[in-house]
Amino acid sequence: MKVLVVGGGGREHALVHKLSQSPKVEKIYCAPGNAGISYLAECVDIKVGDIEKFKEFVIKNNIDLTVVGPEMPLVQGIVDEFERKGLKIFGPNKKAASIEGSKYFAKQFLSKYNIPTGRFKAFDKYQEALKFLKETWYPVVIKADGLAQGKGVFIVKDFIEAKEVLDLVMKKRIFGTSGDIIVVEEMLFGKEASVFAFVDGKNILPMVTAMDYKKIYEKDEGPNTGGMGSIAPNPCIDKETLDEIIENILKPVVKALQKEGIVYKGVLYTGLMLTKEGPKVVEFNARFGDPETQVVLPLLKTDLVEIIEATLEGKVDKVQIEWEDKKAVCAVIASSGYPGEYKTGFEIKGLENIKEAFVYHAGTTLKEGKIVTSGGRVLGITATGNSYEEAREKVYREIQKINFEGMYYRKDIGIVSQV
Ligand code: AMP
Ligand code: GLY
């Protein structure tokens, strides 16, 4: 079969890589893709938000299956558009994707069905929000309701900071209409976990758990990023905690979605805080996570196409999913300055010498036959091993062979005693 992957980051490289191992797949296209992906798939120049062009491309090239990486096209309704034309696509429809597209919707949904999460209030009027923020306890978390490229979450320690955020979001409108509503949440404390599950409308098939290293500096200091590394399985989730997550969160979520008349088919990403009172939902995403996918999929033994097809057919409960009994570690190499401003266009050298790890490309492109940087997060170096330490050693040994101007990476990814 012919498959199209929508997106062009490390997550999509991991998806393309896993799909390329399926005996069912003859040809993969990826739009827009990146330099690394171009070794496994034909990269196509279509922008992630251009749903019309994707439809045309899929019809013209007789593509059998489209797999969507990022949230934006899902929230915009790419799945609804494809389904209207009878085209096979993997991901939740627009209504289902609002579980990520609107934080207000997600929080209302969680509280309506008593699914464990932090307390919250939502406001669409500046003055009312201001009044609440004057009276509330701190710290609190303020979030723009809509998509904000991962930048819409602010942890604030007092009223002064809260007012600054409120002014940026509701007065200066730095996120546009995504800031029409703000959600103020209770701050949760504990270890974070990312749990992905295939959801076929009624059944769930959880994947190996993961941990995302969100901060730019070692020991989780500095500003938030899209993710500077990841490990799987998540060392903070034992069997008992996983059962609790499945029984108290994942299963109730899928039941509640059904009650709301929402047909959720695709990957449900639950961001969790493992608090003293048990696991609580921090957020949902309607897709695979990045860079968690770069550690989850390398451990998957079952054919991904088989799982996707079962999900689309509502039969994911029939899949006997198998995982490698190993640990995976991924360290992200970023451009100097990220998550702030950074320069691009630097040649990446040494990739041909990597033996013990897999290099997932994120912000890379081909220029005159050379691989050059084109984004903030540039590469994700993943290795597996019998222990986190073994995987971690491989990752950092291999990173020494890579070189580009201004390359930056955290050196503590996978040190489990520190998580
Ligand atoms: P979100 O986009 O909602 O996942 O938020 C991004 C990150 O902000 C999360 O992964 C957490 O690290 C942090 N965060 C969000 N909400 C909360 C909360 N209620 N309590 C503590 N940390 C939070
Ligand atoms: N790793 C966080 C995300 O994919 O949203």
C-alpha cells in the first residue's frame, strides 16, 4: 500500500521509520518531511495546514492511508474532509481533536465526568479574570484556550506575574483568537508522564509509557521547550500506577467521549501529573507526542499498519500488541538559542558515522547535497538497551560524532536517579 505521513518533525521521522518496516507498505510519501525522512520517503512540498492540497495529492496518487502527525490539521478538520471523500486517514476528527484544540473544552469534559484533574476556572472577560486572579491563591497555571504552538501555558507565582500574562493574552492578544478564553488551573505537583493509547471509538490499546524532558537546561531548569529528550518506559510508572491510569483515567475518558457522541479514532495522548493523591490529567493531545514517539515506536514490535487498520475498523481490542523488553533514550540536539531565537542553515557533519543509535531528524533540510539545520530542535538521537544506562551511554557516545555550529543538548537525559 501507499502511505502519506503529514508533518516534518522528529515524530514524523519516527512514524515513517516504523511504517517503512511494515511488510504491507510499498511506498511512503511525507509532506513536508525533512532531510532524514527523505531517505525513507518521498518528500512532498505541501504545507501542514493545506488540507485541500492534501486531498488532491492523495486522490491523484492513489494513496491508501494518510497518517497525521501534528495537531493543527486535526483541529482544522483534515479527518472530516478526508472522510467526506471516502479517503482513509488516521487521526481524530475535528470535534474529537478539540480535546487538544480547546483547553476549556478538555477541562469541562474532565470535570463533568469526574476524571482526576486539577481544579480550574475559565474566563472570556478580562475584568472577571483579573478579579479572580486578585483573590486566588498562588502559584496557578494560566493557559490560553486554543492552540498556541506549545507556548500558551504560564506558571505564575503571584498576582503581578498573573496580570502580565493576562495582559499579553487578553489585551495584546499575542495568541490571537486562541486567547479569547483563558483557563486558570490549580498547580499540580509531582512527576510528569506521557501515556499514549490507540483509541478506536470504544476500545483503548495503551502504548509503552514515556517521559518528556520539557525544560531547556539540565536538572529541569530554564524555560519550557517542545521537549529536549525522552525515555520509555516511564520509570515513575509501576504496574499498579499504570493500572490506576487505565482504570481511573483512560477507560473513563473513552466512555465519556462516547457519551458525548464523540467518535475518537486515533492516538490519545494523556499528559499526567503523578501527584500524592494519584495520577491526574494535565492535558490531552490528539496525536503522538514529540519527542516521546522517538522512544515509544522503536520499542514497538507489532506492525504499526496493522494497529492503525484495527483502530480505524473499531477492532483495536483484537490486536495482540508486542513491545521490546528494553529501555529507550532519546536526546534532542537543538540550535543554540532555542527555545528563543536561533540561526539556521548550518551544515550538520558526522551523521554517517552513527552506528549504535538512530538519528531522527526534526529541523533539517537538504541544501546542495548537504544536510543543514532548519529549525530549533534539529535531531533526536535514540538508542535502546537492556537498561536506561546502557541506552544512554550509546546515545551520548554517538552524539560526540555529530557536529554543527551552535549545537546544544542536555547531558542528563536518561539518568533515572535524577528524575
Ligand atoms: P500543557 O500544554 O497543558 O501540557 O502544559 C505544558 C506544561 O506545563 C505541562 O507539561 C506541565 O509541565 C506544565 N503544566 C501545565 N498545567 C499544569 C498544572 N496544572 N500544574 C502543573 N504544571 C502544569
Ligand atoms: N512532548 C510534548 C508534546 O508533544 O506535546
